[in-house]
Amino acid sequence: MIQASPRRPAQPAWPARALLVALTLLPAGATWADAPFAPPAAFGGVTGLREAYLDPAFWAARLPDADRVILDRAGIAAQNTRMRAEDDSIHDLRALPAQLTRARVLADIQALSRWPTKPLFGEDEQPIPATARTAIEANLALAAIPAERPLQYGLVTHRAALRAFPTALRVFTAQGDTDIDRFQESALFPGDAVAVLHESADGQWLFVTSERYSAWIEKRYVGIGSADTVFGYGQQGPYRVVTGATAFTAFTPEEPRVSRLQLEMGVRVPVLADWPLNQTVNGQQAHAAHVVQLPVRNADGTLALVPALLPRSQDTASDYLPLTPRNVLTQAFKFLGERYGWGHSYDTRDCSGFVSEIYRSFGVLVPRNTSAQAISPALDRIAFSDKDGKARRDAAVQQLQVGDLVYIPGHVMVTIGQLDGQTWMIHDTAGGSWFGHDGNRVQAHLNGVSVTPLQPMMASDTVSYIDRITNIQRIRPQTP
């Protein structure tokens, strides 16, 4: 048995397995006497966490260059150009052909709408009946895809789910699960441009391609317009960029289509700068709000652009924020405590959506899913394989900077700083685990945006998160 250091009171010994793991997580230069025989303070039950760590100002104050510009506007524009040119997960809607062939549409739908191989259960915990599958697959209307169809464009008018199939039915691969809906893919936000490729048999859903995703969306949330209108929307300033986790337009019974409309971090909407501030908008004088222009869907499905009020109390800015370490921290922590939303469900977001929205507030384009983000050739990537041992992984973790993205299979975390030999992360996570005081692994149901140290996080009793790192992505100036 290892004896406690005479410099500190004796602590209960951990089981051998936990002690071994603890010793492997010691910072370089530490001695056996420094082994964490008892875990550090755990605010809210999270290993090592202190309440002060939940304030972005705490982490910014530790930086010698918190206001250093990581990428200026020209650098971000160059980064986005590289992303659109080099990353296959990013779609150029303007490059789509004016006439879509049946083969093209069918291939895009079938790439997404594949029935899961695992058994599916509903919210009532009962198996999804075969009749439901038949009806859902029939609603794809694959036989109705014509030999050619004209391409249509539209703007999304309301925060809307992107689905794997044209159905709102929620399905789960674990009986009793009510969070991880396997048909939920992502979400689109007001003002997002889409190309319309197909319509469901019931006429209630559209299969669309957006810049970052192809999936099914409810037809009622898309207004069909000309290419000039769709691609011209929001291209001329002035603007308001949502810099809070969310922002909401003013309530208005006169125009329900833009009443209390949820806008996500990074959404940019055009401002009608010439609107007289003493003139009403939808029954309310405009002086206490920004008069913005938002897309709506008319009764016949066509697109219209209408004025709406975005109250000045909402967290918005006149342009994208400067990309600095302090701003990365500030933006990330605005989501702290938000419920985890798989595929942007619950009007919130998941781990990769969390990353996307943080960087969208700076005008930086990143892929939607972790699988694409982690390997994007347009970012400054450090890749790991099974052949990479502890030394290389630990060295990379110790060199992480604020805003660096760390990927393990199915998950991404954002670096916020180094402290007390630990690398600290903020991430939107369904769970997490680490060894507790008794040496047993604690399974925490974090289920939201949380702050945790990286080194103690465990994927199993013997495999740590660091062992499972597949990639580190950095958004910073590219070296020639």
C-alpha cells in the first residue's frame, strides 16, 4: 500500500485500479507524494470543479493575451473560402444544376433515409410497428421522383427540425430513452437558404439541401422564392447578429409569423435602417427595437420578406464579433447549463451544434456534425490513431489553447484553459464519468453544457477520454 505523504493528512487509499489511473493523470514532474489520493473539490459533484470556474472572466483573466485577434475579418473570409472549397460536407447551393435528375435526387435521399438496423421504440417504450415503417417509407415518395425536376430555392422562416424521414415520429434505440431521437438530424434557422429537391407523398415535408446538411424539413417552414431573393437575403448591411445563446423578436398578434421568433447565436438578419423610429411595426412603435427584415411563408408557399422588431434588450451586435480568446470564452459560457438537445432537439443543441453556434457568432463556418468537423481538411488538424501512445497524446493536450476543439468518437469539447495540471473544457454532453473518492467510476448525467477537466474523464473503467482522442482541430492562421 502506498503511504500518504507526511506533508498532508493521511487519506483513505483508493483501490489499485483507480490509483493507477490517478497516477497516470499526474502532470509532468509530479511525484508519488502528489498523487490525488482524494479527488479535488467537486462543485456540483463534478470532479475538480470549483464555482469560480463557471465564470468566463475567470479563464480570460488567466490569459496574457485574452484580446488577441486570432483571425481578423479577412482571415475569417479566407478560412470560409477554404472550407467551402476543401470540405465535402459543405454544399454550394449556387452550383446545383437548374434541372435535377431522378438519379441525383434519389441518391441524396437514400444516403440519408436509411432505416436503422437496431430495433426502434417509441416514446411509449413500445416497439415501432411494421405498419408505421411501411407508412413512413411510403411517404418518401421515391417512385414519384420525375426523370427531371426544376430546382427550387427557399428561405427557412422558423427554427425547424431536420429529419431523417418525413415524419415527426420520435424513435429511440434504447427502451426508456426519451432524448436521443434517431430520426432527428439537425435544425435550420430563420434566414437559412435551402435548395428544394423533393416533396413527400403527403405534401407536408420537403427534402432540402442547405449549406451544411441535406434532410427533410416541414414544408410550412420554407418559403419558395427566386434565386436572387434567396441568395440576396442578408447580403447587404446594416445587420444585427445574434450574440446571445438565443434572441427573440417582439410578440405581435398582428403578424404571428414573426412573433416571438427564436433566433440562434450567430444568426445574422438585415436591418431596415430607413424605417422611421416613430412609425409602428406590427402594432408597436419601433424606437425601442431594431427593425429587421425576416422571411415568411405565404399561404401559397411563396416567400415574402416582412419587417419585425428585435428588441434592443436582446443580445445582438451590429456585426460578427472579433475572434479573440476572451470572446470565445464569453460566447461558449452563454450556453452554460443549457439542456443537451440531440440533433438540435428541445430548441437547444448538441455538442457539434454548440461548437457551430459559438464560431458562427464570429462568422466562422464549420461543418455540422462531429464526424465532419473532426476531419475537415480546411482546419488546422492534428490527427491521432491507435498507434499514438500516451506521450504524444499528453503533449498535445498540454499544448491546447482556448478555443481548440478536441474530438473523441461522437463527441467534441472546447478548450477553455490550463489550471493545476489539468486541461479544462466546456462541452455540451449527455453524460460523463470519472473515478470518485472510493475508486469507483462515477457515471454523471450531466445532460447539458458543462465545465469539466479533461484528464480525469473516463470512457470506461480502463480507457480515458485522452486515450480516445481522434482529432484536435484548431481555428487559427494557416501556415504556408
